Amino acid sequence: MKAAGRRSGTRLRDHLAASDPGLLRLTAGLRTVGAIALTLAVLAPAGADITHLVAGAMTSMAATFSIRERRRGAQAVTLALGLPVALVSLSLGSLLSQRVVVGDVFAIALIFCAVYGRRFGDRGMTLGLVGFQLYFVSLFVGATPEQLPALWAAVAVGFASSAVVRFAVVPVTPTGLLVRLRQAFRVRLARLVSAQIALLDAGPDEADKALEEVRERTARLHETALMIQSRLEEGTPDEPTARLVQRRVADAEIASERLGLSLLSARSAERADTLTLHLPGAPAPEVGRLPGPEEGTALLRRDLRALRALVLRTGSAGAGVAQMRNRLLGYRDEENLPAASAPVRDVFRGIGEAARAVMGLRIALDGPQDESDDSPATARSREELDAEDAAIDADEAEEAEEPKGLQRPTTRAAVQVSVGSTLAIVGGELLSTDRWYWAVLTCWIVFINTASTGEILVKGYRRLLGTVFGVVAGILLAGLVGGNTVLAFVLVLLLIFAMFYTAPLSYTLMSFFVTAMLGLLYTLLHTYSWEVLVLRVEETALGAVCGVVAAALVLPVRTDRRTNELLVTVLERLSDVSEAAVTQLSGGPAEDLLDKARELDQALGDLRSATKPLTHPVTPLRARRTTARYVVALLETCAYHARSLAATAELLPTHPSIAADPRLRGAAGRTVRNIRTIAIRVADDEVTAPVETGPSIASLLADDDASRYGRITGRVLRHLERLDEAVVGLARPLDVPVKAPEH
């Protein structure tokens, strides 16, 4: 029974780690609910009335979710600074509530400052959020000057409760968070291997579904890898350790993706295109039975399961695990590969490389391992890993020139939201002189974390959709609660937890829970009615429209312009990584390829987010949606091959099967030139320089002098050729002319 309980607990932890990497969403929900509950527990016995309870609860929520800093010391300073900002904002809100014109002008000025504060980093953004939220709280509870002393006390309790829960009840240290992210990476890597096993066993009718699962889990693994990279500096004791973990995470990600491609190729009549793993909805290649005898398939299934077990295993290995690891690492030697067709042997090679990456990940995360049961192949892999762990000196990055004046994003957004809020105030006052602030709140919120008109439009649509359904839920919950204050507050806490837990997943769901919660708060304040909830929908719609109008007419950043700027950045980063990797593979000086690859991934993530308005299901421009998805998928394919080249280049000093070849620089030069040509064309429509095509890179290297430079592995050639093909493929959807080779 105890063993079964432990297994159930382990499965639950693994499920949480996979669905919520680092438990970031769970932590956010628990912290917010805990801060609110503690606030209520302090205020209620002191005889605070409903108004003060609601004000204290909303204050603790704002003080908890608005903190953005990662280091605990910086969080404490920001909380301390936030309290006087909150008190001043609450006081001004209550004093100006009866002075319509002055109050409206102050609200617009406050909104401008809150958005402009993003220029000053996380602390500036937090203080701006606190100031605006507490002004909103004063309007929501109908604060008056006579109530200020009691409200000040409620606000102070809210901040104190937030601090207690953050630093004592639900503490999160950078080191602890990174440990949880590492566990999440392990679990997501294991789930990707499980999806690859399902792809191995899938019949012709199940291939598309199995491939979609592999594609989704590959993307989730990459997402977790980026999260780990963003936390490495705070969560590791020194820079060499951080760089070691970063390298091993990247190796494991690339090896797992390569394994999936080789498995798909083995089941296909032709070699699988890398794009298949990156284009959502792309059909699987025509698949059949795995070539060779059924014993080969059974061996693959056994070894993929063994690989999954190696991924999840932590602590001391044990003899059984060591034997399994030795067998998988043996596939890195040609003489140990089972007798099978060439594509199936490629899969076994991929399993061997993935096992090596997993061993490197274990050493980086768990420290030195027991080497007593090592086979010669395992010992050789350890030696390679040890040799690769030499620190790479970081290059100083050049600082890009920052835009000034109205071209600065924070200034532009502050002006836009101020204009939109002015329109929302005017329209909101016409709808309701008491609750006009709902329109302003919506207008302000749709500008947070958005950078183009299209993003604001999509966010406004999602908020309105969530609000409409939330109103229905609010009506049902208000009827359920009746006059039961305790039940109402319990449901409010549950809805707040759901709001923060789902916020990163779906803005629509978050808006739904917010609106349902507000229905309960209105019930507690005895201001609930059907008319109030309908008014909430009307004010939300008005605020969303005002936000979109302001974004479209005042210093607009068109979605096309935004995506083009980010596309140019991605292409520049892709060019940097590819050129640096090829230079190193050609015998040139070593560079910090890991940092370059991380910058490429971050730029691609920004582009992926910016294209969401173009790929949203409700967009009427179907052709643009298809083109945007295709371009992003091609870029993800390019990034995968560039990362793989970078990882291979870093093996150059120690790996016996990789040797520098000066011919690579010339052979891959066309690819780098093509990337830059496309970037220039995207940045300037007047440029008509074509993309060049020509003989394959493999043919350019196929001369009689190859032995002079040593052996270039098939892995390097495959990545270079696929990168070259994908870059040329980008030309068509981006309207870049292609120049065929002259005969």
C-alpha cells in the first residue's frame, strides 16, 4: 500500500511538473489566495465591515501579483515602496471621486504614469500597477474621506499579509525554482519519448494524431528549456555551472528532436522533412510498417522505453539501470548497431546520442555519477562530456541603440492608453456615472504586454468573450450564495486561484473567472443586480473598442510592421548563429555559440507571439494566416538546424568523429548570404536582390581531397543541407526572388 501510494504521489508530481513547469502557476495561485485569506483572517476578528474586507482582499491581491522581480531582496524593497504609493492612490481616489473633471484628469495622468513606468524596469511597472489598482479599488468600494483611516489600515494589512505569504508561507528561492524547472524538463522529455513510442506503434490511420502529439510535446519541451535558460543566472552558484546546465539542456533538446525525425523517416517512404515537426496541422508523411523484421521494431520499442526510464531516473543508478544505459550508449559505435535497414539503424544511432545527452544532463543536474559499472562506450562518452565542460568565455554583447521620444515603446504605449482611456471615460460616463471605470480598466488592461494593434484587438476580443460568459456564471453563483458571506468569500478565493492558475494558458478563461468573482463581490457589497452585470459587459466592450481605436489611430504600430521588425531580428540572429557555427566547424576561432542560440530562440519566441493576431482562428484573412504559420514553422526548422550546428561545433575539440574542414566556410557561405538577403528584403520592399540556389552542399564537398581534412559527419552535412533548403523555402512566402543556377 505504501509503495502504491508513493507511486501515485510520484505520478501526481510528474503530472504537475509537466503541465506547470516550475510550478509557477500553482505558486502564483497559492500566494494570492493565501495573502487574501490571511488578510481576511486578520481583519474579520477586528470587526472590519464588508467594504474594508473587500478593500483589504483586493489590496493583497494587487500587492501579490504585481511583483515582477526575481530576487527576494528586490521584492522586499518593491513591496515597501508600494505601500506608500497604494495609500496615496487610495486617498486621492476617495477625495476626487465627487469631483468629476478633476478626478478624470487625475485618472488619465495616473494611467499614463503607470504605463510609462515600464521604462524603468520591473520595479517601475510594479509601482505603476499598484497605483492604478488601488485607485480602482477606491472607486469599486465607493471609498469616502471619512473611511480613509480604516481603509489605510486594511491596505497596510493587505501588504503585510502579501509579504508574510511571499517570504514565509509560500517562499520561492531562485535555486528551488530552478530545481523544479529541471524536474519539469525531465518529465517533459520523458513524455516526448512516450509520444515517440506511440508514433512507432501508430497505424496508418493513427499517424497524424501520433505526429501531432510528438509535435506538441516537442514544443512544450522547448518552452521549458527557454524557461530554464531565463532562470539560470539567479538559480546557479556561478557562471560556469549555469553554462554547463544550459549546454546540457540544449543537447538533450536537440538529441530528442533528432530522434523523432529519424523515427519518422524510418516509417516513411522518403526521408522526413524537418518542417513536419514544426508546422501545426501538417499531415504525416505516408507511413507503413517499419522496414525489417518485427524483432527490430520490438528492440526499438524496448530501447525507447529504456531511454524514457533513464530520463526519469534520479539519484544512484543501480546495476540494472547501468546495464540499460551501457546498452543504449553502445549504439554510438557502428559495430554495436543491430542488423537492420539503414533508416532503422539511424533510429538506433539517435537513441545512442539521446542516451549520451541524458547522461550529460544527469551529471550537470545531479553531480558525479557512479562509474563502477561503465562499459567502454559509456566511459568514452563520459570522457567526451568532461572534455566539453571547459568554460567558454562570454563575449560582450553590443548594445543596440534605444529609440527615443515617441518612438520609445513605453512612451508610445503611455500616450495611446491615455487617449484610449479618455475616450473610455467619456463613453463610460454616458453609460454609467457610477461604474465608468470598468471601461477604463479594460482599455488599460488590453495594452499590458501588447505591442501592436492586432495584439490589442485579439486581447480585447478575448476579454469581452470571457466577460460575457463570466456574467452568466456570476448570476448563477450569486443565486447560489444568497446572503451567506462565508460561502461567498470561499468561492471568491477559489475563483481567484483559478484566475491566476489559468492566466498564462488562456486570457479568455482568466477574464471569465475575474467576472464571476466580481459578481460575488457585488453580492457581498449588496450592489448586485442583473443590470450591474449587463453594464459590466457594456463597459468592457466599450473599453476594448476604445483601446483598439487608440492603438489604430494614435502612433499606431501595425501588426505587419511589428512582425516584420521581429522577422528581421530573427533572421539576423539566425545568420549570426549559422555563420559562427560554420566558422568554428571550418577551423575558425571559438565563439559563444550557446548565447547566440539562446538569442535566436528568444527572438523567435517574440515573433511567434506577435503573429498570434494573424494566426487567430477568427481572423478573416485565411491566406495570411496560412502564410504566417508556414513562415514561423520554416523559421523554427531553421532554428533547429542552426542550434544543432552550434551544438556540433562545440563538440569539435573533443569528438573523434568531427574534424574542422575549411571547405565548409565556402560551401555554407551561400546559405548565410541568402539569410541576409531575405532580412534586407523584409526590411526594405525596394530591395530586389535574389536568393541564390545551386548545387547541394554535400556535392560541393565531394572531392578527392576530403581525406586531407578528416571526416565531416553526416550529421553536419544533413543540418547544413536542410538549413539551406529551408532558407530558400522562406523566399517564396516572403516574395523574395529566387535566382536559379546558370548552366
